[in-house]
Amino acid sequence: MSPAESIPPCDLLSIGAAARASGVKVPTIRFYEEAGLLPPLPRTDGNRRLYDTAQVQRLAFIRHARELGFDLDAIRALLQLQGHPDQSCAEVDAIARARLTEVRRRIAALKALEAELDLMVRACDHGRIGDCRVIETLADHTHCRFHTETDERPAPPPHAPQTRPPQATPKRRAPR
């Protein structure tokens, strides 16, 4: 039984009750509403949102998709496709396959990172800092196989200050 199926039928719920029933925090629910992942909801005379079973199940679906690492655009597409149960699931499969490919790419990058860190640690003879292989590798990217194998950007010169490019408007991420 999926998490969405385990949500009992309910009357209209406040946002707090919907949060408890779906496992999604209130600020995150508001974010999902602003992002268009939830349809416009009925409101009370006091302008409070009301959630029914379908919205609570939708929130649980979104939460589970986020836990699996799907981005908001993919979730939006999956929700739209979910509304057409008689269609082929080829597009859903393609979205899931793309996510799987990304996960595998990240795993490969993490394995390369693990190997590089292991190499640095094993190369250290626990002597003096001046002769430390870890410090040497961190100070000079040419000693680091991880960056030369996985990073397409040129490595900064040794001891260059790390700066971030200015952003005109910061991107909002969905709270978890």
C-alpha cells in the first residue's frame, strides 16, 4: 500500500491538519501552492485554506517524489500525467529513467570522490604538516584526480580565493 493510499478519507482539513496527515510541513505546503503543484483550494470566510483527501494524497505524492529527488518540474509533469490513467506510461517512465540516470551519475561522482579522499588519506605518512599529502593535494588541483576526471571547468589556480558569481535573484528551493 502506498503512503497516499494509507491516508484515511477526511473532511476538509486546515493546513496544519493536512500537514500532519501528509507528512509535509506547513511552509512547504505553501511553497508547493505558490509553485503551482496544488490546485487553487477552497477557503473559509476567514480566508483559511481547506484541504480534502485528494489534496492530502497529492501532498503525500509530492513528498515521496521529493524524497526520491525529483525536481519540481518533473513532479509537475508526473502530477499532470497522473490525471490521465488510461494513457501510456512511456512519458512517466522517461521521467523516472532520467532521474535514475542522474542518480547513477552522482553515485559515480561520489565514488570518484571517495577514491580520491582515500588516496589522499593513505598517502599521508602522519608526519609534519609541511609534508602532508592531504594539504598538498588540497592546495594544488593538479595532484587531485577527482577534479581532473569529473570537472569540466578549469581548476582555479592554487590558493585562489573562492568567489561565487553574483546572482540577480536568489532561487528558492523547496523546503524539505
